Amino acid sequence: MSEEITVERQTIRDQARAALGNRNLIFVGLMGAGKSVIGRLVAQTLGIPFIDTDAEIESVSRMTIAELFSQYGETEFRALETRVVERLLKHGPRVVSTGGGAFINEATRAQIKQGGLSIWLNADLDTLWDRVNRRDHRPLLKTENPRQTLENLMIQRYPIYAEADLTVMSVNIRKELMANEVLQAIAGLAQEGDTE
Ligand SMILES: Nc1ncnc2c1ncn2[C@@H]1O[C@H](COP(=O)(O)OP(=O)(O)OP(=O)(O)O)[C@@H](O)[C@H]1O
Ligand SMILES: O=C(O)C1=C[C@@H](O)[C@@H](O)[C@H](O)C1
Ligand SMILES: [Mg+2]
């Protein structure tokens, strides 16, 4: 990487870090949007802790998400998710990547809105489908036509994800470049603030 690009990236990282302050950065969006992968990279770049709510739920329950859905049902899973998100957002700054349905649940959405800066990784159907159809561990996609299910979820959920503070398009570029897009969006907030 050229020296110029490295310096530019460091500047964006520093601006994003300053704009975030002590707030949490919370990734929301549909399955396959890249919340876990990009969230982890953004946290590493910013030098702040990373937590994935799905992983945390699996750790506290000692069950996989698929087992939780099949043994207790989605309602119980959502109640657990709300409690876990509430606890994780108590301390900042952290990067918190949520499960795809977290921001859709009213109680959890309220916690996210007041618990930090939310960012929606938006992606088109082909991109998401290409990513999620490689694995079959997602309980909501165990249907006869999972691509159609994913599309239905997009129709239902996208207006709600759009309530996030920031939106970044998730496209198939190198993950470091995607993380940089996220940092740029956060850094841009500080610049908007400067003009007020
Ligand atoms: N920018 C990208 N380019 C290419 N592949 C990507 C990109 N972002 C994520 N992926 C891939 O897409 C898959 C899903 O990513 P990830 O698990 O981060 O999604 P998620 O939003 O956390 O989904 P879920 O809600 O199911 O947890 C992974 O295999 C990941 O490597
Ligand atoms: O979109 C959803 O509702 C979900 C997404 C996953 O991250 C998991 O949280 C779970 O499979 C539910
Ligand atoms: Mg994830």
C-alpha cells in the first residue's frame, strides 16, 4: 500500500474514533450483510472491544441459535436477545454486531437507539443470497424457498433498518475496504457536526 493511502486511512480511522467518542457502534442488517465480519474488523481498526450478540447468546445459553429456536421458539430467543443487547450496551465504547432480527424487535431497537450509534449494512438480494446459501445454520431460512424467504424479510425489514443512524452499502469488495467505508461514514458525522 502506498504511503499516501496508509496516511489517509489512519486519518479516517482517527476521525472516526474521535466522532464515536465513548459511544457504542452497533451493526444492524439482514443475515449475510457482514455485520459480524466487518464489525470485528472495524473494532480492531478502532482499537476497541468487539462483541457479537449471536455469539454471546450462544455462550450464555450454551446452545446454538438453531437449538434455541427449535427448543424454545423464536419468542424466547428474542427475549434473551433483548436482555443480552441491554447488558452489552451498558458500557462503551464497543463495537456490537447484532443478529439480523435484533433491530426489528421493538424493545431491542429502543435499546440500540439509545445505546449508541447504529449502522445498517444494506445489501441487495443477490449479494445476501450468495453469502447465506453457502451455509444452512440459519433457522429462519430453513424453508422450502429460502431465497424467497430472504426477499420477504428484506421487504418487511428494510424500512425499519433504515431508521439506523448511518447506512453503508455492503458490497463484495475486500473486507478492509468495506471497513474503511464504515469508518468514513462515522468520520463524516464529525464533519457534519462542524458545519452546525
Ligand atoms: N464485503 C464482503 N465481501 C465478501 N464477502 C463478505 C463481505 N462481508 C461479509 N462477507 C461474507 O458473508 C458471509 C456472512 O457475513 P457475516 O457472518 O458477517 O454476516 P452477518 O451480517 O453477521 O449475518 P447474520 O445476521 O446471519 O449473523 C461471511 O461468509 C462473510 O465472510
Ligand atoms: O434475521 C434474524 O432474525 C436472525 C439472524 C441471525 O443473526 C440470528 O440472530 C437468528 O438466526 C435470527
Ligand atoms: Mg452475524
